Amino acid sequence: MADIADFANDLVQERIDRALAARKAKPVFESYEFCVDCDSTIPLPRRLAVTNCTRCTECEQLNEQIGTRYAR
């Protein structure tokens, strides 16, 4: 025979399972909304296409050019 503690454990486990399922269902995008260099808005398509992007397209291109200049 189940007692109140068993019901409480079942309820907690059900909530944990639901929370984990919801977390797995949602894609996690860690991209910034604003560029770290010029503080302009990073367009949503770029944030979705490039996970963990921190710069807008213009600043990223400039950063890559500077990086290749010092790589030699």
C-alpha cells in the first residue's frame, strides 16, 4: 500500500521528467543579441546559423582580417 511519501516521490519524479523533456526539446542558442565590439544588433538569421556568435558580420570580417595579418 502506497503512502503519502510514495505519492510525493512520484510527483517530484514526474515534474523532473517533464522539465528534462522540455529542456531537450528546445534548441539552446548561446549567441549574443548585440555585438561585443560595436554594440549593434546581430541579425537573428546570423545568430541561428552561427552558434555562439558574439560579433556582427562586419566586425567578424574585420576581426578575421586582423587575425590573418598577425598569423604570418
